[in-house]
Amino acid sequence: MDTFTLHPMKEIRIIIPGEHLKFATDMLDNLKVTGYTIIHNISGKGHHGFHTAHPMFSEVDSLVMLMTVVLEEKVQPILAGLRPLFDRYPGVLFVSDVAVSRREHFSGQQN
Amino acid sequence: MDTFTLHPMKEIRIIIPGEHLKFATDMLDNLKVTGYTIIHNISGKGHHGFHTAHPMFSEVDSLVMLMTVVLEEKVQPILAGLRPLFDRYPGVLFVSDVAVSRREHFSGQQN
Amino acid sequence: MDTFTLHPMKEIRIIIPGEHLKFATDMLDNLKVTGYTIIHNISGKGHHGFHTAHPMFSEVDSLVMLMTVVLEEKVQPILAGLRPLFDRYPGVLFVSDVAVSRREHFSGQQN
């Protein structure tokens, strides 16, 4: 049996109200992030009682989760690109390690 | 460009029948876990043929996935809090590493 | 309070058009993978402009995410089992680290 090489990448998941999805996907497009997945109609409760600059999700809103897998060098530009959104509106962002078998789908490289 | 610091946290995902969601979220509330996300209407097949104390999901049930991101010190209390549920009913729980850019949303700390 | 041991496992997530779900779950069944979760009605945009052998998701399709948690030794057989699908059709696959508290639900072992 062949052995498949797995390439380390970074997964970014963003949970935001659906009305802000286009802002986030436009930002990814501008950064040449070539693919993403959206899970619709999730709900969330967030972060009540914290002294943050803005209210978080009120009880249970209709939210979306936007997922993308990128080279590590894209993480900081994505965080920077989302800053105008997160400075004004509720939202959370998670970064985690993931491996992919076909890196060229995520980075433009041939493996 | 600014550099955004990423803080290591633990992500907990719980997959349970929707009827047990309130037990789980009440437990999180009691532990002062300040936010979570719910993905609805997922399906699952689980664990047939194992000699466990209880049947797992029968073929394809309507399930929910409850996700939360916490400081590592909350992991064991959450596992303990879910034990009465998992002792009697089907369900699975995953713990993984994740990083967040705004730790104060998850732990009450200012970053 | 008891301490719960967490066992390291591998999580595999596959995003494919819904019409190919049965191929993937049959393959998992053949490999004695004993449980999985499906998130329905997700959407995705993928990988435009890449010189790959096949087109990826056209703009926004109806996709499913199939998730499973396995012992590390199952990762390569799953990648091999999906190769006929991924050679002909669009799809992405992610492998990540996860821990579970009840390993026997995932591997047939008693913990």
C-alpha cells in the first residue's frame, strides 16, 4: 500500500453572525485563500458578564462557522484582516493544527 | 502590521442526542464556562458491536454537537460534570488543542 | 474528584458532495471504523485557479462533512480507501490530533 504524506497546515475557524459572512469571505479572497467551508444555522451563547468593548452574542443567535485551512504564513494576515470586524462586532476565532494530504489544494504548491 | 498573540486553550466537543443538550449547557453554566456553540441536526452512527454498558447511537439519530473552548484547568471538571450523562446515555467527547486571539472572551482574563 | 485519562487519537474530517457520502461510509465500515458523525448542508468554495487534475467544488455546492475518530494506525488505510474517490471527484480531507476519554468506543479496546 502507498503511504500518503500529510502536510502540516493551520485551520482557522471563525464564528460570526451570518450578516458578516461576506466581509470575511471577501477578506479571504483578497488574501488568495483558495477554499473555505461554511456551516450554517449554528447557535451560540457567548461571554456574558465580561468587561469587553462590545456585547457578545445575545443568548442564541443564528450564526455561521467559516472554516479554512491555510499555510501558517497566512494566519497573521487573516487575523489582521478580521480585526475591523472583531473590533466592532461579536465573533470568535480559533486556530488549530491540521494536516492535509493534498497540499496543492490549499497553497498553490504542487506536492 | 501588528502581530496578534495566540493563546493556547482546550476545545471540547460533545456529541449527544438533542434531548440532553440542556443538561450539558447547564453544567457548563455552573462551571462558569462563558460561551459555547451548537451545531444542530447532525447525524451519527456509533460504535456497534462493542461490549459497553449501554447502547450507542442507533444507526442515524438526530444529534447535536456542543463546542466550547476553555482553559486547560476546566477540562477535568467538565469531564466530571458529564459523567452522569455518559454513564447512562450515548455520547462522545473530544478534547483538542486550539489557540484563540482574544483570551478574555474565554477565561475572564484580560490579555 | 476522579481524574479522567485522555487517550490520543486521530480525527479525520472529509468534506465531499453528499452523493459520495455512501462510498465513504461504506469504506469506513469495511475498515471496521465503528463510529462517525455527519454534518449536513454545509457549503464550500474551493480551490479555483489551481492546475489540478479535476475541478473542485463549483462556487457553493451542497456538501457534507464526515467526521471520525480513529487509532493512528487507521489513518493510512482510510487515505488509501478514499483515493479512488479523490482521484475522480472534488473533496478535501483533514487529519488532526484529538483526545477521547472513552477509548473503547473508538478502537474496540477496554481502557
